[in-house]
Amino acid sequence: MRAFASVIQDRCVACGSCVKVCPLGAISVWRGVMAVVDTGRCVGCGKCKQECPAGAITIEKRGETA
């Protein structure tokens, strides 16, 4: 299983808190409107979820195929 962050679009306030705490630089704020996650870089550590004041980030899990 692989984990990654996912942004709930209608909750995101584009504050940038998640961007600041992401150790891999996997999150950016798109056009000042909402955060977006590069799922190829995200390892699902959950730091962004803990930091988000709006509760707009969840950690998703998906299976990997070999």
C-alpha cells in the first residue's frame, strides 16, 4: 500500500501551511486558489494534514501494482 495526501477542494483556503511543512516539496498552491499535491513525490507522512487549519487534507491509501 502506498499513501499520499489529498486535498478536499471546497475546504482548502490556500493558506500555504501545508506547503511550508511538506518535507519533500510535494504540495503547492495553485493560482492562489487551492493546494495541489504531486502524488508522485508525496509519501503520505501526514505532516500537511496535521498542519492544515481548515481540515482540507486527508491521507489516501492505494495499492501498488508490480
